[in-house]
Amino acid sequence: LKNTHYAHKETSNGNWVMKEIINTPSLQSWELTGKTLGIIGCGTIGCELARMVKAFNTNTLYHNRRPLSKEIEENISASYATKEKILAESDVVTVHVPLTEETRGMIGVDQIARMKKGAILVNTSRGGIVDEHAVVQALKEGRLKGAGFDVYSNEPITPDCPLLEVENVILTPHISGATAETVYRGCRLVAENVNLVLEGKPPLRVVN
């Protein structure tokens, strides 16, 4: 929303583009306040995001296989919506689902075509869920204002990744959850689980 990619590049090159950003419609920055944020996949991470953006007074919509309880919805200030409604009405769509055969290619040409013109698409879940070629085409045509990707169809990212063809994207190397604190918490959880199993108790965070 703030055109950080453009501002960073130009300022790093010694160009003061404040007036251009303020006066050029395609470069103008926008506030998150009052915008609609659509969260596709509102598990632990999606719910945490919804809690964070409460500070910006967004209209937050979410889609899950099953709606959350009313208590959780009130706590995170988010409303359940269909995927179609989220795509059509959201200024920012952010994806937080696991990669399965059901979710592979979930956001493709048809879904992006239904998105609000000038919207932003963010994928910090898994590569393969969002069609990178479709995103690049929408960015080139101006249907999407921008995109943020932390995950890719091929990792590490390869020189032929289509997202490298456009400038109005922010790309990071699968580090959204890779902090010093998460490494510490992960090690601590492993130790806690070892102790629980040795005590004959079930471990925490069992998937299956």
C-alpha cells in the first residue's frame, strides 16, 4: 500500500521522489485504515493476523472450510465470507492455507480476474497455492496494484521465476516465520515434548 519497493529503489539511487509519490495516482500510498482485508485460511496464523490488523480499523473478512465460533470472530474482529466475496471486495487478499491437493492452484487466473481492480495479493503460506504467472500478468496489466510473496513454486527461487519480471512486488526468501525467537520456541517445544513422552503423556501440537 505504501509503494515501498519504488520508494526504496529510488531513494537508494539518490532520487527524492516524495512529490512524485504524492502526486502520481499510480504511485500514491494508501492507508490500511478503512480498507477491506480478506484472509483466506484463518487458522492460528490467519487469526493472529486478524488480531494485529484490529489496530488499523480494517473491515476484516475471512474464509475457512468451517466458520469460526462467534466468540473467536468477536475476539479477532473478523466476519466469515465466501471466497468469492473476499476476492470481489478486498483491497488486500492474504493467503494462509496449507499446500494440499485441494489448495494447489487455489488462486489462479479466474480467481485473480474476480479480484477488485487495484487490490494487493499476499502469499506467505506455500508456493503452488497461487499461480505466479497469473499474478504477473495481472500486475503488468494494472489489475493488481502489487503483490507480496514469501513462498514460491520452486524454492530456492530460480532465475526463470516470473515474479522477477515485475517491479511492483516485494519478494522475501521464505522467512516470514524465520526469526531468532521462533527458533528458540521450536527448540523449547521439542524439549518439552521429549519430557512429556518420557512421562507417558501425549506430546503437544500433534498433527495426526
